[in-house]
Amino acid sequence: MSILAIKSERKAIAVLAKTLRYFGKTMLLSMSAIDEQDAKQAENLIRGIIETNGYKALEKNGQTIIKKTKKN
């Protein structure tokens, strides 16, 4: 369980961003339509959390980085 705060800290956003690379790997695997939809929804939710907190997740040299996109 996490510690609730008014704003998510950068480290929490970075952990979520690192999970995004694994969603792309599922495209090469067989999945049921329901599982595919659920996985895409989970990916979109994670991206939404990152973007709501003013960051963007990027892949660079095999590493996931987060960049600040706006002032909060």
C-alpha cells in the first residue's frame, strides 16, 4: 500500500513509467481479446497518471526516462 499524498512524487512516477515498456512486448504474444483490451486500458491509465502529474515517459537507449512537460 502506498502513502497517500496530494501530489505523486517523481520516484513514484518513474516506477510507473518503467512498466510501460512491458506493454509493448505483449504485441508479439497471443492474447485473448478481453485480455488485450484490459492490458491496453491499464497502459492508458498508467500513461494518464504520468501525464496528469506533468511528465511524459520516453524510451532512450533502452532506458525509460521521464521529462517534465508543464508546471504544476
